[in-house]
Amino acid sequence: MNTQSNIQEDPYIWMENLNDPKLIKWIEEENAKFRNFVGDFPKKLQKRIEKYYEIPSILQVMVTDIGYYMLVRDKKSFKIILLRRDGTQETIVDSSELGKDIVIHGFNSSDDGKLLAFIFAYAGADVGTTRIIRSDSKEVIDEIKDSIYGIIWLDERKYYYVKLFRKEKTPDGIPPPTSRVFLRENGKDYMIFGKGLPQSYFVGISKSKTADKVLLLVNYGWTRSTFYGGDLRNPETWTRLYGGADFVINPIDYVNGEYILISYEGEGLGKIIAVKENGDTRLLVEEKEFPLLYGAYANNRLFIIRLVHAVSTLRIYDLNGKLLREIRFNPPGTISSFHSNGKEIVFKYESFYVPYRIYKIANENLEIIDSKEISGDFVIEEDFAESFDKTKIHIFIVKRRNSILEKVLAYGYGGFGIAITPRFYPPIIPFLEDGGVFVVANLRGGSEYGEKWHRAGMRENKQNVFNDFIAVITKMKKLGAKVVAMGRSNGGLLVGAVMTQRPDILDGAVIGYPVLDMLRFHKLLIGAAWIPEYGNPNEPKDRKFLLKYSPYHNVKAGVKYPPTLVYTGLHDDRVHPAHAFKFVAKLKEVGAPVYLRTETASGHAGASPERKIREDADILAFIYKILGMSPQKS
């Protein structure tokens, strides 16, 4: 298709050029209009949001021989902290020392804790730098500037990593996006696995905690996995052992001559199997009513996270699959960053009004090693809405006790097999304090009820997700509430689709870092990676159902759209900011009350705490304006 026909089909395609001076001027003008609309509300809210950003947010935790590493975001920066076994703490890395607006995405440590690799990027971009240091001296041993992950050390100067090819072809000539495994030795790189893997196939790699065995997955999108095992130090032994059909796999560990896996074949709720080196399998735990998410091994026990109506529970099994114990947490919450060294497990628990508890498990006994709680008389209620096809959609209703269901912020996602579970969101607490009600919907497309639930909301079934959210919002409206719908990324697509299909049920819409142009998403940045989830716009059959709901293509003149805020960041190198710009331009063309907020130093993975606080205050100010709420004094 030539450029001229592109322009005729898409009048705002020029907005995909982020260096266009005309676009920069337009962004500045739109930012000014948004500032004028929210007035002084952000200033009134910012101090109260800052109060909850002062509570450190634990983003990741790992257990090592010398103690526990934690990635922490506080009010000022991102830090990697070592909590030693004697209780002392040391900051190993501080993002403020790496430069202005630096975000630390994650880290990995050697088993003994002496080597630390961490990934950082300017303004929350996905592409960044991986730096390896000695934790005691902070000496930099190595550094790679690229999209890499999955580091596994063989010794101090020798390690494996996975490279994500985002723009260029792989060494074996496959177009991006896809990934390959490399061995890096004394600064030189050798591709050792993945030759011939096609576009949209991605590799995940880890190692056993009990033996020198590799645990390797080849994933096609979010729907298909093949598991490989073998001797960690000899890639020639890495052999396909399980999977390859239309289901996903989540490896746990290698124990007593068997690879322990969670397999999502059958009903897609997850069963635990043991796979021998020769490929023979045995069933340890069969599928149950609710899905298994992931697990870890320690001290001859399997520790498995299960979701029950989107709430994390912990199950402990012996190596024959016998259930020994189930642990539930109060209030209903989420377990994440689940990590084992084979002897001990550490994990994070959080909920809507619990910032974090860090637990360790040794010999089945749970112990809190660090925690933060907030004061406030908050409650979490659970309910269901009935979708168009009678499917029950679970919802969390979070509010201050005795608050009236009157001012509702409804949040959803519905995609990529991601479960939306109770999390701590700093800007939500002031909203609850001021009488707002936060409603979180567990829509199809996620993994809240297993892989079937995911597939019921992907590709040609995507409309189910929008209908589910419509059902939740409609329920709130029937109860007399004003409702603002909010979503980010794929959740931005959700809100964009709902507001273009059913603008009558919304009092406002908040759309963040969104995917909105479903005919060109695969041509922008790493968007081709989402073809397995959304479909392929180049295929006529897929293009038909994509066009039917694509928010950008379904903006119509003469429709009364709700007040809408679309927000994005110029350093989003995952979802192109043009999705947001083009949608706003279309809405403005038909006279819709739409506002754009563009952060100059923010990416899809976030921003510096200072910028994130400002962004949150602006978004919350818009919500308050639409719902007719007044910020209380701090």
C-alpha cells in the first residue's frame, strides 16, 4: 500500500512521526487545554497522593544465601536494597545515582547473592541497559545496552541471557519481534538456542534450584508453550520434553530426576505433572475448580499459588501431589514475586489497602520479615454482574465503610491471560477517603478462571470482554452511581471500545497508554508480538472482526461521547503514543469533550516517582471533576 492511500485511509497517520514539529506543537497545545480544565485540583490532591508514595512499594523480592534483595520504589527513586539475615539493610543501587528520570525495571541475583544484574532505562522505556555488579564493592563487571532478560550465571564472567529482537532481524535472519538465547563469555556473545524460531515466538529461561538443569520455554504469544530441559551447562542436551500443542506451561523446578510443571491442557485450569528426562510423565495434582498460577519447590514441598475468584491462596503439597495445607490471607489479596532458592521461599503479599507484606517460608512456616499497613476504615466487598450471555463476572467493590455507592471508578483490563487481582494503588486511597468507590472487574481475557477464560476474550471473542465490562458498568448505573471507566494499555483498548459502543452508560472515561488502532497496531513498535492475542490485520478474516470494534475506526459524528481523558508518554516504546494521539484527534474532529495528557519523560513501564505522582494527581483530578467530587484538605 503506498503512502498516498495510507493517508486517504488514515488522515492522522502523520501523528506516528514523533519528531514532527507540527505534532509536538499540537501536544503542547493539548496539554495546556487539559491543565486549564483540571485547574488547581491536582495541587490539592498531590500532597495526599505523595503521602502514600512515601510508603515504599516493593516491586520485586528474591532470596539468596546472604539475604533478601528487594526492588523498592519510594517517593524519590527506585532502589535495590539488601536485607541481610542479621536484619541490617543496605542500598545497593539507587536510580537517582544513575541519572534523572531513570526507572529500574527489575533485577536478578546469583544464588550466593554476590552478583547482581539490574535493568534500568530513561523515562520508563522498555529498551534500556543491563548492568552487572559485585554487590559488596559495587564494581561494574559487565553492561549490555539492549532488551535482554533471563540472566543465568555459570560463573562470574560467563552467563546466559535472552535477547528480545525488537527492530532488527535475528542472527539467523528472522524478522522481529522474536527472541534468542545467548551465552556471554568474557564480553563475547554466542547464540546457543532459538535458531529458526519464527516471529512472535519468545523464549523464557530459568534454572533448577536443586540441580544444574535448565528450564526453558518457547512460547507462541500467550497461548502455546513447548518445554525444554537438559543439562544447564551443555545446550546441546536441551531437549523438547513436553507441550507444543495448543496450551501453555509454567515450569516449577527439577526434583529427584523429574521436571515439575504446571500444564494448562484440558480445561485450562492447570494440573501439576512430573516429566522424566525420557519424556515419561505422571500426574501429581489434577485440575480443580479454580486455576493454579505458578509455584516453587523448597525442602521436599511444592508451594503453589491458586486463584479463588481472583484472590491468591497458597497450597502446599508433598512430592506425590498430596495436599498438606491451604493458606488464605486477610484481607483478600495478591501473592507475587514468588521466589525460592530450594531451601526457602520469599514472596510479596498486597491488597487494595495493604501496601505490602514480605513473607518467608521455611518448613511450611510463614513469617513476615517486612510489612506496611495503612490506617483507614476500608472494606472489600465481592459481587457478580451478569454479562449478555449469562456469564457471571466477578467484581471487587472497595470503599470506605458506610460509603454510598454513588461515585464509582470502574477499572478493567481483560486480556493476555493477566488476572486483575487486589493491588495497592496509592492514588486510590484519597479517592476512597473522599467517598469514592473503586470497582475492579474480572473480565474474560484474563486468567482469573483459567485458560478457557482467557481464550473467551481474545481474537474473534474480544467483544465478550467489552460486553462483560458493559454489564458491570450497567449494574453500577442501575444502583444509582455515576461511573467513570478507567483502563491502561490493553485496558485502554477496553475503555475505548466501551465508550465508542455504549457512550450512554458512561459519565467519563480515562484511557492510559492505550492500544486503539486495531488495523495498524502490528506496524508500530513491537505490536506484531500481539498478533496471537488480537489477530492479524493483514488477514481478511481477522481484519473484519478487528475493524468492527477498533475504537479509532468507530468514532462517529453526531454521537454524544462522555468527557474523556487520554494519557500517554513520549517514551512509550511498547505501545506507540500515536494510538492515543490519533484517537484524540478523531474525537476532537466530531466535537467530543476529550482531553490529552502527554508526559514527556514517561514510558509504558512507568516513570520516575516524581513524574508518576504528578501524573496520578492529574488523572485523579479529572476523575474528581467528572464525578463532582471535592478534594479534602490534606
